[in-house]
Amino acid sequence: MNNNLPCVILVEPQLAENIGMTARAMKNCGLTELRLVNPKENHLSEKAISASSNSEDVLQNAKVYSSTKDAVADLQYVLATTARHRDQTKTVYNADEGVKEVAKNLKSNVLCGFMFGPERTGLRNKDVSLADAIINIPLNPAHCSLNLSQAVLLVGYEFYKAHNTLFSSEFVTNHTTIANKEKVMLFCSHIENKLSDFANYKDENKKEKLLINLRNIFTRAQMTEQELNTLYGIINYLSK
């Protein structure tokens, strides 16, 4: 087992297609180890492999167990995913907080796993009793049922975010660079020179505010050098 990644445990999955789609969801999120407890259909069937969408390596390396107890025997920290309230004394996390606990344990080389139940019934109480804590994914109370692979994808994606350094946004400049302040100020001066006949520019009471607003527009916009060059051309054309 890879100590840096949790495994995914499917307890008595019913459909081969769902096992295949789970493998696909796992691979999307960088998870590689799949454990199956008494699957009702063959996880290496054509249906499963087709549904895995080029994630058949996850299926081929999956381990099959006869009981949930055997599937988690070597693990040290297990989270059970369930939408129902259980009469058990356990910490209940939402997905993002639960995976943070897993990520924290992994840093200490603790063997971890996410447990998912059968499609129709979900995990039984005796399965949940083997887990350290519960993950509950908050959804519309009127319709909170998830497909098995969807549940794996949601938890897996939260783990991927917690376990990897991801950016939330990126400013892409392609083949140009952000213009430095000197170039932006030169551009603003260029515009100022074109405003010599503008009434507000001639009015000393309005001129300062006009120039401040002008500079704010272009300093706030993170102009690229290419964009400045385009604007130079447009302004020169319009001023003719």
C-alpha cells in the first residue's frame, strides 16, 4: 500500500459499471488502491473496464476481500461515508474537513482509507463501527442520494485539493508579460497629452481627479505590454 495515499473500500458494490466508474473517479483524483468487499459482479468484466474509461489499471490491481473487517485490518485510520444518521458515538465530518484529517494522518505515515457502502442501502452499522469517524456530504435534504462513483469523486476531489498544492486562479498572459508601473505611467502620460483640449483637463479643479481616475483604471487592470501597445495604436488612430 502507498502510505502517502488512502485506499478506497467499496463494501458489497452491486454493479460492475459502478465499480468501473469508481476506478475512473479515483484516477481523476490521483487515488490508486481499490479494495472490494464481496462485489456482486466481476470488477474485471467488460462492463466494468468499459466504464472505467482507461482506468483499468486500478481495476486490475484491486484487491477482493470476504469481509469488511479483513479489508480494513491493516489500516490505522478509516472514514466511513454515509448520508444517514447513525446511533454511534463518532465524529462526523463534512467531506473537506474529513479529508484534512486523512491528509494530516498520512503525513505521519498512518495507513488510511475511505469506506463506501452498497448502492441501494449504504453502509451497515456493523461496517460503520469499524471506522474511526464518518464523512457526511451535505446535499439537498429532499434528494441527497448519490451514485456510488459520484460519492467517491466528491471525497476524492476534496482529498486531492487537501493533499496537493493547487492554485485557485491563475492570470494567464500567454506570450506577453504584465507591464511594469513605469510603462503604465508612460501610457497614462500619453493619454494626458491627447487630452489637452478636453474641457475637464483644462479645469484645474477637475484635472487632478481626472488624472487619478485615469491612472486607477490602468494600474488596477494589470495591463500587459501587448495590451498597452494595442491601446497606443487605437488612441493614435482616434486622435488623428
